[in-house]
Amino acid sequence: MKAYKLKFQSSFHIDEGSAVDGPSETFIHSDTLFSALVSAARKFYGKEVAEKFLSPRAVVLSSAFPYYKEEFFLPKPLYFFPENLKEYEMIKVFKEAKFISKDLLFKILSGTQVEEKYYSKEHILNGCWRINKNIKSLEEEDKIFEVQEVPHIVMDRISNQTQIFYKTEVYFNKNAGLYFIADINEELLKQFETVLRFLGDEGIGADRTIGKGLFEVEEIKNFSLSTSNESGFYYLLSLYSPTKEEFEKIDPKKSFYDFKIRGGWISNNTLNRKNVRMFVEGSVLKFLSNNKPIGSIHKVLNANEYPDDLMYDIYRSGQSLFLPVTGGVNDN
């Protein structure tokens, strides 16, 4: 396993839904990151390497989650909610928290009780539950990111009239950004890292031609997510689209999950990808017979059907990284 920081040099806009001018995500889903890397591999190396990236389990990525300084965040497990919160305002704060510090998460996944001192508003920053307190200073406001509405102008090609619309963009603190975890076939590792840095120069998300979504890459040394004593429960670090055989081995009554429909337009905004329904990050799935999540890659646009618009097939990855849950889940 490898882990990489994406240190953004500009703001980005990642479509939250199918509308290109809708709200932006504040993190990057695994399928978006995977598709961007396959596209970058095709540009940099050509078809042969891109096809290798698309081989089953050759490149498996987590979603890209926030980090702040040396604190790394992961999605809140969907089965977890602090039982000792009694004040209404505190319940609202923790309900809205999307991410949890890696150290706190390991306590939760192992069934270890989180110390009461961490249950305070001062430990929540931009929807992230931290070990360190949120302390603002005069020199620098303590924050991970800021979302701003930025005006854009579009011109009607027939009437030449202009219209203003607003697009949300995400700006990261200089000490913050996104990071992701990757399980890469050893034979592809050097090419993968080259492609990742090339993608940073190209940008990710919307408006790349005007310098949006640019980032520098930094490998996170000694990053560990090791757990043991597998129980049949698995916590998802990626969007997950199970194969038919895997889906039949999920126990829905003992699982905690939500779905997200992934679709949208390709970059030229003329072709709509086939929708794929996926389990979201933070889902905790109970598998029969201790089957581990693997997932599948879907062809969502066939180039043969659009010879004038597509030079190659378009894919979406539902392969997942996961952590076993060793305690704290109600198995009744």
C-alpha cells in the first residue's frame, strides 16, 4: 500500500452530481480519481499502459480525503454515532461531521471507547473530527478548506448575449489538501507515480484549461492502515460496486450502508455515461463466509456506438479498498 498527498496549487471544482455548474464536492471520489489517472496514462504513455491500469485489481484507489498538517481523515463509519451526546447542538455538530481522524477511527473500528475529552465543538473543523483542537490564531485562521462561489460568464452562440452563473470552488489551506491510498501492481508502480505527477500538472476537475485543479504530489512515508482479527465486517475506503457473486454474499440486515448513483457527462459535455449505483465510502458491510470486497470495473460508454465522438471506451471503477472492523458493530 502507498499513500500520496495532493497539495493543491489552485482551487478545484468536482461536480457533485450530473450538473456541470452545480455544487462542488470537497473531496474526490475513487472512481473520479481512477478515471482521471487512466485518461492521463493514455495521454502520457498511450493505449497499452492505460489498458494495464484497467486490468482487474492492477490499480485500486481509495477516495481522496482531507488532511490537515499531519492529521489524516477518513469517512465516518455509517454505523457510528456517539451515544453520550445529550446536548442538541452537539448532536447536530457530530451528525454533520463527515470525516474522522485516523487515530480516532481506529479506536472506533476496534470497539475501543473514544475518550470524552474529544467530544467537543473545538475538535470539529470543516466537518472533520480531530485529535487536535481547533484553535484560531491572529496569524492564520485554523481551517482545512473554504468553499467560494465564483462568477462565470457564458455566451449564447446564436444571440451573442452573455449570462452570469456561479460555480462553487474549493480552496485549501496551505497546510491542507487531499490524500489517497493506493494498492498498485508492483510492475506498474513507477508508471503510476509518473502519471500521477503528470495529472497534477494537467489538473483535475472542471476548468483545467484555465489552471484549476493543479496539484503537487508528495508520498506519505510510513503510512499504515494495518488491522487484524477480521470479523466479516468491512469498512469501505472507496466507492464500491460489487460483482453479482459478491452482492449475493452481503448480509443487508447486519450491514450499514448508503448508495450513490454515479453518472454524468464526459469532458466534452456531449455524451452521458451510463449510471452505476455504488456503496458509498464509510459503509460497513457484513459478508457471509468472510468474503472480502473486491468490486468491478464497468464500461459506461462504448466507443463503437459513438464513432464520431469517442476514440476509446470509457470506464468507471467500482473496485474498493477496505478495512476490516474488529469490534463495536452490533451483530444482532
